[in-house]
Amino acid sequence: MTTRVATGRQIGVSGAAVAVAGALTSALGYLVPVIGARGLDAADLGALATVLAIAAIVSVPGTGLQIAVAVHRARHPGAVAGPAGWLTAAICAGVVALITPIAAPLLDLPPALVLLLAVQTFTVVSAGRWLGELQGAGRFLRLAAGMVVLAAGRYGGLIAGLLLGAGLVTSMMIGAAVSLLIPVVLALLTPQGSARATELSRKIITACSATLAMLIVSYADLILARHVLPAAASGAYAVGTVLTKGALWAPQVVTVLALPRLAQGSRRALTIAVTLVAACGAVLILASAVAGELAFRLAGGPGYTHLAGYAPVFAATGACYALVFVLVNAQVAAGARWPSAALWAATVVLVVTAEWLVPHTLAAIMWCALGAAVLALAGTAAATVHRQRALAAPVP
């Protein structure tokens, strides 16, 4: 199977399909805390937001797996991930299960929530194998369908449970059960490749490390808020991060479409991707400044509209991380060895600052999060520019 070369019209249709799938994914993801804000008390809402943050972090290797497989598939048409996908998913689920005795008391979570999260982690991470094969082969319409399958399996059961008033633990149980269908459906959706992938393990590790670092630094503020703020304040902060995640994931279609070209060394694709993502971020920041009260009303209900003045800050944090995501993908596609160095540094700065150097208030954590986002963007941009110059330099 070869990587498809799309025409302009096909790119437009593919982009629209992936954008719709991404919007649906984001909408389902946003519905969880929004419905939770209306059906759970502040303490359970904070617990739900914390579980979702942990879920996002531990499932990041699935994104890394997708990126690594897509890059490899774009460079080696017909290659498939093989057992690497299952092994990656098993490791991630095992880590979640092992940290249960520590995470549950530290974050004041029922142990059952963390164990159910381990089940869902396995199914969500394993999806990266099939999505990567579709993305690297340029089958963006099937990729869009696969994204919808993943989103529905990841959030559908949890949303149904919350709507039925089943409670937090029972809703997570329903969500974990529904997620078991994800690998089955994606395997049927993805055509079989004709060649086994080689030298993929190192690429998966690099991509997983980079995407894990990005998601940790972008979600660390939410976990820190749960740790240092009172339950009600951490719940309010969780509502604000809905805006952050909106700005982060809104332009993801750009990176999805650009990645195969980035893997083939296209600097023009990188320039276009950065420009489009930056423009999207600017629009979202401006919109949140103009309609901050509406944004918080939609995100959490009328009880959170007093936080309207903070809306542009939460949006700006997400916009910075959207750019970081593009640049991290570009570095992984270019074969950089340490694309996550700046992100880990920003994470350390955020944790130290929020834990020990600033007051434990919602506003202080929020501003620390924005500072970490700017630091991560600056470091990643500098590393990307250096990498591009090194690749462009003539070989002596």
C-alpha cells in the first residue's frame, strides 16, 4: 500500500472531514466536565476533572504511537506497526494500575476510578496504531472516521452515565466498558499493510516522550490546582481549563494534515502550519476577551460567570500549547533526538513555582500556567529553528 498523493480538492475535503471529526472529539471531551458541572457537587467535579487530566496524560503515548507510525508509514509506504502498538498500550495500562496505591490517596480519589482508568487507557492508547497507519498513508477520510470511533468509545459511555445520574464511579465503569469496542472497530476500518515496520521502537519512544511531555506540562496546572486549592476552587479552575483545552485542540486538524509532509522534510508545510495555528489562537483569545462571560457560562454554567475576566488568560495558555504541539510534531518528524527537552524544563518550573513560590489561589495558578506555556513555546521554537538550520546547512 502506498501513501496517497492528494489533489487540492481532496486535501480540502480531507481537511474538512478531519476538522469535523476533531470538532466532534473536542465537543464530546468538553461535554464531560460540562455535564459533570451540572450533575456533580464541587468535590466530585474536581475529582472528575483530575481523572480526565490523568487520563489525558497516560493516554498520550497513544498520540505518540500515532505520530511515530504515521511518520514511519509516510517514509516507508505499506509498513504496519505490528505488536508495537499492543505493547505500548499494555505498558501504559500497567503503569496506571501500579500507581493506584499512590495516586488515589494523594489526589483524594476512589481507587476504583484509577483502576477503571487503566482499562480505558489500554483501549485508547492501542488506537494510535491504526490511526497512525491511516494518517501516514494519507487516508484522511478513514482517519476522520477512526477519530470519531475513538472519541465515541472514549467519552460516550461516561457521558451516558453522567446524564443518567449514575454517579462518578458507575459512570466511569460504563465508560470503560464502552471503550473496549475501540480496537475492534478500528481494526475493521484500517486496511492491512503489506510490510512489517522496522526500527519503529526508538521512534515510538521519542514520539511518546515528546507528546507525554507536552500533555504533562499542559495539564499539570489542573492537577496542581486539585492538589493545592480547596475543592470548590479546584472545580472552578477545572471549568476555566475547558477554554484552555479548546484553544489547544481547535487547530489540531492542521497538524494532522501536515505531518506526512513534515515527515518528508517540507519546510513550507511547517511554515503554513505554524501560521494557521497562530491565527486560530489569536482569534480564540480575542473572542474570549470579548465574550468571557458567555464562555464560562457555556463551559460550566451561570455559577462560574464571575471568572469571565480570566477567560483570555486560559485561552492564551491553550493557544501557546497549540503552537508547541505543531513544533514538537515537526521535530519528531525531522528525527530530533530530544524534542521534549524544553517541555520538561517548563514543567519543572511550573511545579516549583506553583507549589512553593506563589500563593495558593486560582489566579496565581492560572498565571503560572500561562508563564509555563510561554516558556515551553520559546524553548521549542528555538530548538525547531536550530534543527531546521542544521538540516539546511550544506554537508562539508
